[in-house]
Amino acid sequence: MAFDSFRDFVELLDRAGELKRVSQPVATELEITEIADREMKQPGGGKALLFEKPTINGVISPFPVAINTLGSWKRMAMSMGAATVDDVAKELGALMKAKPPTGFKEAIKLLGTALELRHAKPKLVKSGPCKDVVHRYDAPASHTGPWPDAPDWKVGTNPNPPTLADLPILKCWPLDGGRFVTLPCVVTQDPDTGDRNLGMYRIQVYDDRTTGVHWQLQKVAARHGRRYYEKGERMPVAIFLGGDPMFPFAATAPLPDGLDEFMLAGYLRKKAVELVKCETNDLQVPANADFVIEGYVDPTEPLRMEGPFGDHTGYYTLPEPYPVFHVTAITHRKDAVYPATIVGIPPMEDFYIGAASVKLFLPIFQMNFPEIVDISLPAEGTFHNLVVVSIKKTYPMQAYKIMHGLWGMGQMMFSKYIIVVDAEVNVHNTSEVLFHLFADTDPQRDSMLTRGPSDVLDHATNEIAMGSKMGFDATRKIPGEGFKRPWPPIIKMDEAVKAKVAALLNPEK
């Protein structure tokens, strides 16, 4: 199901009873975070929230703020126009299995073909609602000081054109270094190949015309940036917010290099994404986006400290130097809704976004590792810290093969702990996983310690982006692995007795 605007998705949530409206003024400074955090920690992720009168330094913004819109399994499925996320995963898996690939490269090529077959290839159009209101900043910035008061202006009339200071950008946590755009879709392009990338990197507002861009060392946008720095050329960047909810999902999805995230979004929304050229550079953004912030990074300019930021790790990310983004234009819809999220101590909205990606891309993992039954990234692991994998074990040391394989696949390289269990273990039941981890392992024999790249956001490593990893083989041990004792059966009741007792306790059934 394709949504023509972010507002359309919010209204669908409202009709489905999945939205709470907050009509009284609420500050974008900390207060929205406190309300959203309480809601996200409700069973099942709580409800989506629409703040109708967010305030910026006490002044009511003309743009409402929507948050936690993808923060439950039901809302994730609704964003994809499906009954469940599992249904979407099965459909994509069926496409991939139509012609089984013989290797990883062929699997990636097949994924791209599968997406194209569903009319998912994006197409360029002349204009769109994202250009209802257009303001270009051709003159030098007139303000470089602290966050100013928001001017009094009305949507559509545009007597005082908007700057970053007029958008209801959140200051999420008390020690944050400022206000952060938390759900930005960032478009960059490889200067050599022209390949486009859509990623999500937090944006810290420095003033009304400049921001920091937190693209970490291993991200594609950082790689693009390095080429511009080597060439000494200004790097065009476009940041958009809103539009179809599949845009931020695609921006965070672990797509292999070379596949266009807009193609994935088109596949999931069952309609090709219409793109328009930016006003001040040649990058392309969705025509139905709610906000577009255009600009550039200057490779001759010194890096600037970005942060602190209360991150998905549950800790603050401390300040580090990152590129400065200069705004050259802001465009938006007349009826724009500002999308936001918050991250912090789990569970949060991002758990459902990440878990949906795992479900969707499980068929890709299974093509490379056919023994994999299921994968889970528990909320307590804050994405990369813990991965649980169940496998159909058929030969000695197979669990270690899976550990090494996963650490070599994309963002799985950031995983600090991998636990491998047998096929019948429910990887989504943390209690069950821990039972088998503690019961089915000998610490010395069944653990492995290695080193490799780590998440830049991991505060516990001695050096940034470098650390150690540990794997646990919690599967049944077999003779080829040096295990010489009989493996005992797990305790189970006789099925006939269970059925008889069930009938006794529930005679009506």
C-alpha cells in the first residue's frame, strides 16, 4: 500500500485506533521525549503519538510532530500494507527462491531482479508536493549564534521563510549537545559511479543554517564523503523527512551495496517511488516527502564536534568530530507533518524497525547459510550487541561456521555476541534462549573470542570502531566435536497424558 504523504499514514493509524492525539502544547525540548518514552515502554510498543501543538522555545510550531508511528508489529505491518510483517517476508522469500542462486553475488543480483519485477524501479517526475513551499538560501547565513526564537509565520503564505529554527526538531535528552533530527533520510551519491545511497544518520542542529552529519566510519555515505574529500569537491547532500513510511524503513534496511534503497521502498509500497530533482543540487528525493533540506559538505572546512547524544545503546554517545552540513534550501508540503523518533534504553520504536528488517532479509541469510532456521536481535542487545541464531545442525563445528559467516556479512560485523542454538529453540523467547545457553554449554569448549570492527557508538571498546567479539555454541554436542558422553533428553510430558489432562481441565472443549 502506497501512502501519498506521511499525514495519510498518520490518519490511517488514527482510524485503526493506533494513534493518541496530544492537543495541549508540549515542548520539543525534553517533554515530547518523556511522553514518547513512557508510551514506547508500554506492552507491545504502545500507541503512535501526534503532538498537535509542539512548541519551540515556547512558540507553537505550525507543524505537528508524529512519533512512535512504527513502534509495534501491527503498525509496522500497516506501513507495508500487509496483515503481518511475516507475510511480506514470505512473499519476498518466495520471489528469491523462484530461481535459487548459486552464490552470494548471484543472490544479490536476483534480489535486485525480484524488486524490479514488482515495478519497484523509481522514476523521475518534474515536481511534487514536497515543493509546495520553497525557500532557497542564496545569500550568506545571517545568523550563526545559538538557537533563535522561531518567527511568527503561517504555512503557505511564507512571509518569513522557514529555517531549521522553525522546524519542531527535538532535544531528546538532558545532556544532548542540542536539537537532533532523529528520523532523517539522507541522500548521497558516489562521485565516481553515480550510485545513490539512502541512509539514516542523525543530524545535530548547530544553528539555523548548519548541522553536523553523523555518518559513521563504515557507512556508505562516509565512503562517498571520503571520495569528495580526496577530490577536493563540495559534496551535495539532501535530507528528507516524511512521505511514505517505507522511506525511513528502507534507509535503515541492511541492503547490500549496489542495490537502491528506493527500489526496496517501491517494492514494499507496491508502487514505484516518484523522485524530483532538488532545487540547489542534482540529487533526487521523493516527490511526496514532507520536508526536504538541501545542502552540501565542504571538504576544505574543518570537522566540528558533534554530540553528546542519548543513543540507542542506552548511553550518551560522546562528542566526536564530524562534517558540517550547510543548508542551501528548505522545501516542504503545505500540510507537512514532522516525523520523529527517540532512542535510548530499550525497548524503543527502533526495535520494531530493526526486527522487521531481520524478518525481511532472513531469506538472504538462508541463501548463504541454508541451515539457518531463524534469527533474532533481542531488544536488550540494542541491535548489534546480541544476535541469536537457530540452525539445523548436521555436522561438527557448524555453529562456528555460522558465527564466522555472520560476522562477515554487512552490519553483522558489529555484533558483539552471537549465540547459536538448535532448530527447535525459539530465538524470540529470550528466556528459552538463556536456558539453553546456560544448560547446553561448557564455557571453555563452547565459546570463541575474536577481534574485528565494532560499532562507532559502542562506548565499551578501548578504541573507537575496534573491539572483540564472542560466540557461543549452545547446540547439542556430537561426537565429532570431542563430546564423548551421551546427551540426555530434555524433560517432556507424554502427549497422550497432556491431551487427557487438557480434556479433564476443560470439559466444555
